Amino acid sequence: MSGYPAGRMGVDPRAKSAALWGLVGFLSFLVLVQSYALLATPIVTITGALGLGLVVGLAAGIGAYVLEPRLAARAADRRTE
């Protein structure tokens, strides 16, 4: 517990969570591309991999931001059953 009132200081927790999921998606994609490059012939250049990783990270972040309230509501409904 940080001691700060919710929503008063810093970034919105939902936006922070989505940004972190986007970062996880970005880094996971780069690890996947690097692993493939170590085992076989690289299919994209490093700049291409960074660009694709950025797209994957943005998609993961936006998906997390959109789906988080729905998943939380579904989990709350399942808890009441």
C-alpha cells in the first residue's frame, strides 16, 4: 500500500497496467524473433523486428486496456455464484 489516495497521485492504475502489458508484449516478441534468428536464418532485420515489436506491444497494451474491465466484471460475477 503506497499511502496515496487512489486517483490522486501518478498514473491511473488501469493505464499503468495496460502500459506494462504492452511492454511485456513488445519484449516477448523481440525474444521470439531473437530465438528464431539463433536457430534459423533471420527473417527480418533488427529495425523490422523493432517495428513489428512496437505494433505487437501497442496491440497488447490496447487489448489489455479494453479487456481489463470486462474481465474484472466477469470475475466478480463468478465470485458471487
